[in-house]
Amino acid sequence: MAASEAAKDGRGIRRQAGELLVGGKRAGHRGAERRTLIGELLRRRAGNGREGPALEEGEEPSLREPVGMAGERVDRSVGNRPGAANAERVELHRRDLASRGTLSRRCSQLRRFGTAVSNEIISIEEARRRVLATCRPLEPEEIALEHALGRALAEDVVAAGDVPPYAGSAMDGFAILGGPAGRRLAIVGESRAGHPTDAAVEEGLAIRISTGAAVPTGATAVIRVEDTSEADGHVSVHATTEPGQNLRAAGEDVQAGTTVLQSGTDLGAAELGVAAGAGVATLPCRRRPRVAVLATGDELVAPGQPLRYGQLHDSNALTLGALASRAGAEVVVRGSVADRPAETATALEDALTAADVVVVSGGVSVGPHDHVKPALEELGVAESFWRVALQPGKPTWFGTRGDRLVFGLPGNPVSAMVTFLLFAQPALRALQGLAPLPIREPAALAHPARRQRDREQALRVRLEPSRDGLPRALTTGSQLSHILTSMLGADALAFVPPGHGELGAGEAIETERIR
Ligand code: AMP
Ligand code: MG
């Protein structure tokens, strides 16, 4: 879909490369010089492993326009779409203005008069409590076993019959009456897997048997073939066999009528095998939550597309979509949205129609180009919280409209991932009837970590087993919220409680696995 078509259908979502709407043109000699200097300064700051107090959205030295209460704003971005011919631009601009309608006017009014900015900052725990309080498990649907991997079971599964269903042999050999060595027995039949025999074992007789084959009537043991020799239709028994030897009783694994899987189980390979053994071909599974992922930002360019000065590749749509899929959700919308009120509102409305859970990244602060909060307010999504005492991820928004959940996550790539993991992932699990929260495990902090006075920090760490006690939590690099590469190799988040001073190396810290 080309940019013009995106505008034509009035949708706010850009799904394809090359459709980016760009703000101003800033590349130029002075810009390039400034870029080099700033780049060097930032590289130095990001690269030196242990930073000073970690910075966060709104706290980093701002390279952006000052944030303030915006009045009506002239948006020139349409005319700057790459590739738009002059006439097309004019037409786009006209359509864009026409398509804004009441939504954007009311959004602008909200901004002009100031949206109600709540000052409440809540803890991670409280934020999770509020999120989970809104989650009801989705309806069940019957899913064929071969498609049920990763799904959440909605009801207990009771075994219809015994597993194994019949007494069978654990060895290749002969079904006999258990007893002493030195006997010579007449071979009167064969029981193979899938081909039981009608012949019966009695004193002086043996029946050839394979592993897994049904034990013939009368037999009390199986002697393995290695302990026998055969000639003239007879088998000589060279070892003593106890009654029951090399036999598997019916129902040894599962007895008919027992519950083999419980509702709320995450279905893995073993669960599917056990379900098949229990006699079912389909399982009642919770419907997968439908998730819409929207990345906001005029600076965003689709992966693989060339960048102009001031642009960057959209990584959040991918990371958040991937985390949603991994949490069992079906990603039904994935796209980026320009920093414009009308497009933001349209895209959010579409997302609310298509999905149970809307995850939107960026644009959730109160700057003049942050349109997510006013748009959500306009669309009737009731705010539950906005701001968590968390680093990274303070400006996290959550709200609901009916049974729809909306997460407004900060745009910084690590903040987006961390807040998804801490708040959206538990919600997706709860919607599937799964245990929502990961088990917190203690670890020993490998490096000292400075506490933050009023915020809990979620450090990206690798957990290393230790012989003499708790696993060691080693940070994976810079903890700044835009350093996505330090999510590489991180297998847990480690939580530094707020307070004064430092947590020393070796101190116990709580962790949550993230993979
Ligand atoms: P915002 O929350 O919109 O103010 O964005 C904060 C920072 O995150 C800015 O530096 C953005 O460029 C960056 N950012 C926002 N969205 C994305 C995205 N989808 N992919 C990568 N970076 C992003
Ligand atoms: Mg933004």
C-alpha cells in the first residue's frame, strides 16, 4: 500500500515500508556537525558500562522540542511525505485536513485546555494488581491436538481409559509362567505389537512376544530373548523369572477416570502426548487474545528502508509483536502511526475494534507531539494509571474500554519491552487463564547497583549458576532505556528496590525470568 492509499482510506496505520510521514527537513551542514558531536557525547555516555544515575524518558538530556501545553498546531508533515509529487501532496493535505473531523478538533481542545494530568505514580505491584483486576479468561474453543501447542487449557482433562490400555511386554522374548531356569517349553504362538494372539500360556508352553505386545492369557512373566535358546519349535529357558518380570500392567501410567491435565495448563509437547493417551483428539483451549501493536512516531521507518536524517528504524512493532506472540496472543494488527491527532485516533479506534488488547508505543507523554493520551481519552478508554515508579518505564499508561485493554508504553525500545513484560504479558496470560505472574527467584547481584530514591529499577541481567548459593545476576551492559543491545543475552530482570545508597555486590535481589 502506498502512502497516498494510506491517506485515501483514511486509516491511520502505516503497515509498509516507504510510507513514513516525516516532520521537518533538518539535514544540512550545521546539522551534520551537531550530529557528530552529540553522537560522540552520547556514545561515550552509553559505552562506559556503569553509568551514573540511570536516566529515563523525560530525564535524559533532551534533544527534543520543549514540552509544554500545546494549543492548536499547524501540522505540515503531509506535505513532506517522501515520494509525494507536488499535486499529490496538495491533494493529500486537503484530504488529511478533511478527514480530521471532530475527533482531532476535540483532541486539540483537550490539549489546549490541558488534559487532566494525574500525578499519581504507583508501584509495579499496584500497577499489576490494577491490570490483572480487569482480566477475565477469554471463552474456550475446541482445538485439534496438532494445533494446540502453546495454547492454554480451559478445562481439566480426564482419562477415558487406562494408559497403557492393556498389560504388555517390556522386552522381546517369550511369555511364560514365571519360574526356575532349565525348563524347555513348546512355542505355541506369537504376540506382536498390534497383533495379539488367542493362544494361552500354561505349564510347558511359551508364546513368542515383542516389546509392547499384549501379554497372552495365562502368562505371568516374560523372559528376554537373550536368556533363551531356540531349537525344533521349543525354547530353553536359561534364567529364573519372577512373576511379573518384564511385564507392564494396564493403567500403570494413568488409570481410567483420573485427571491428567488441569485447567490453566500451558500445553507443551508432553501435555499433548498425555492428552492423546487420555483418549481425546481435541482440547478446550482459551481463545488466544487478539493483540494490536501500534508504534507511534514521525521518526519511524520500516525495517530495511533507507533512513533520512532524523529517522530511525521502528523496532518496537517487532519486539512488542514478538513478545505478544510468545505470550500466546494472536497479533492481528502491527503498524506504525504518525504523530498526528487524527491518525492516532483513527488507528487506535481501528485497533480497539480488531483486538482484545491494544499495545501502543511512544507518544504517551504530554509533549506537543504526543497524541496517544488525548486520543484514548477521546475514544472513551478509561485511564487506570499513568506512571509507574519504575525505571525504565515510568510513563506507562493503562486503561480499559469495556473488555478491551489498552497499554500505552513508552517509546524507548527497552522501556517498551520491559513494561510489556511487566504489565502486558501478565494480562495476556491471565486472559488465557494461565498463572499471570512469573515466579520471582532470588539471585546475588554480581555488581553494585545504585538505588534510585523513588523508583524501582528493573535491570537487564544474565543469571549464572553458582555452586555455593544463589545464581549470580550479571548486568548485560548499559542500562539506559534506548540501549536495546543490552536486552540481548538478558534472561531475567533484576529488581533494585528504591532507596538511598547502593546495593552491594553479592546482595540478594529478586529476579523474574524473561525468556
Ligand atoms: P516517545 O515515547 O514517543 O517520546 O519516544 C521516546 C524515544 O523512543 C524516542 O527517542 C523515539 O525515537 C524512540 N522510539 C519511539 N518509538 C520507537 C520505535 N517504534 N522503535 C524504536 N524507537 C522508538
Ligand atoms: Mg514519539
